[in-house]
Amino acid sequence: IFSIVVFGSIVNECYVNKDSQNSELLCIFNENESACSYGIAVGVIAFFGCIFFFVVDLYFQQISSVKDRKRAVLLDLGFSGFLSFLWFVAFCFLANQWQRTTMSRGFSQGADAARAAITFSFFSIIIWVVLAVRALQRYRLGTDMSLFATEQFPAEPSAPYPAYPAGSGVESTDTYQSPPFTQSLEANPKGYQVPAY
């Protein structure tokens, strides 16, 4: 949602006319086209990345391969960390360019949208850092294979975990049984005579 606010406010209200004589649309952030383009690009990347990882989370339990599950969690961790960095750069870049902007009558129309883009880019840093930390926790949980191999747990969340089968603690003194479909070996089987020499 924050990415939609950032790139939506930049696209809709941060391209304005500087004055009534000039009909050219300029970026409100110090007339720097790079600032607007960077904010839009990071917002669009974050939006599509959120959609992708939402779908991955929905189908995570259906991924049967442990290696594929591990790759999905590592991809989530790397993408979240990378987006945290991109949002930090976006916040610093937009705030710096907004600080250098000389306000004119035309630029005052988009001032609220520019402030909203800066504010929500800051909030996005926090959100993506939290997502990166959660992905790191999921990865660490996966090292004991409980995350990547969930078939042994019951599907119902209120059901208890299965207990480890406990033995009696006493070893059995029973002898081994003979394999099935074999005859017992006798010293002198019936029907066989020991030859005398």
C-alpha cells in the first residue's frame, strides 16, 4: 500500500507547471526528473514484488522440495533487504531534493503529494526492514527443517504436536523368531538316514 501511495502521488501530483507562462511539466523535487523517476521506479518494483511474494506465501505449503522452499525463503530475505536499501535511498534522495526546492505558485499545488511521497518512503524503510527480519527468522527456523518439512505436523492449528514414541525402558529377552516359510532344522530329520560306513 505504501508503494502505491508513493508512486501514485508522484505520478498524479508531482509533475506541475512552474508558472502560468510555461506549460512544461516539471518534477516538483527541485525540477530534478531523476528524483521523480527513481521514486516511481522503486514504488513499482516494490508493488510487483509484494504481489509475487504474496503468491509465493500462498503456495509455500505446496512446494514439495526442501531446496525450493529454502530458495524461496532466501529470495524473500534478499529481496526484502534490497528493497529496504532502495527505500532508504529514495527517502534520502527525495527529502534532499525537496529541501532544495524553491517554492513557486505552481509548485505549492503538489507540495502535499511530495510530502506524502517522502513520508511513505520513510515508512516503507521500516516495513521492508521488518519483512527482512521476518524472512531471516523463517530461514533460521528452517535450519532445523521444521519450516521446510511440515508433513509431520497436524493441519489443525489447535491440535498438539505429535509425541515421540516412548519405550518401556526394558530390553526384551525374547529370542528371535525364525523367518516364515522355513522348516525347523532337526538333527535327524524324518525320512533321512545317516549312512554307516
